[in-house]
Amino acid sequence: MKKRDFLKILFKFVAFFGLEKSFAFSNFEKVFKQDDDWKRILTPEQFQILRREGTEKPFSSPLNNEFRRGNYCCVACNAKLFHSSMKYDSGTGWPSFFDCYKGSIITKVDYKLLYPRTEYSCIVCGGHHGHVFNDGPKPTFKRYCNNGIVLKFMPLN
Ligand SMILES: [Zn+2]
């Protein structure tokens, strides 16, 4: 193998694992609290969404108009769920993302409406955040439709 090829492979290896590290949720402790404890740290609206799978009114979140660079974190536990580069305007009235930080959420199918939907929750605290649909833009074609009131925007310089 030529030295240059070897270096190329090495760089790819480092880039891959460097990226993986920044995106993976490998070292975290799950947060478990009783409802009464959650009620002490969440607003009633946040509690209704995170712990009772509620939905905020469309076009109600100021985060629809947030375009700065930064991270969108779970308001209950501060876990990083989305980066601003993953956000797009879906026109639905809820903050929308075509991707999420790898390993930051868990999904399950719910049947609250007539058709099955994929609900997702924060991996750390288990709080409900929204639903993911298959009508998003490239490259993932996913639309993570998130309740803005349960996200905390942390701007980056
Ligand atoms: Zn959380």
C-alpha cells in the first residue's frame, strides 16, 4: 500500500470516529423522576407534552423563527437533540428537523389518530417530543415535528 493511500484511509477512519463521537450518546445516565418531581421543574404545558404526549398549538412556538446557529436541547434534561443545521421550515407550524443527533431519541408507534404514527422521546429522560414522518427533505426525507415549548435553544458562536 502506498503511503498516501494509507494516510487517506487513516484520515477517513479518524473523521468517521470523530464524527461518531460527537453525535453518539454513549455516555449518559437516564433520568427517572416521578410525576410530582417533573411538575416541580416543568411548566404545566411542558408537563402535558413531555409526560402525557400532548401537542402544542401550531405556529405558537417562537422557535419557528429561530435561525441562529446552535443546539436544540430537551428542556427537561438538557440532552442535545438537534443542531440548527438539521432544521428547516416545513410550513406545518412546528419546529421541524430532517435529522437528529444520533442516539438522542427513541421511537415507538402510536395509534392516537386513525393511522399509525411514529412518536419519539428524549433518550435521556423519556420525555415525549413529537412525531417523525417520512415527508421531509433530502438527504434523510424525514420530518421530526417537534413541540417547540419542550425545546431549549442553546446558541453557538
Ligand atoms: Zn430529555
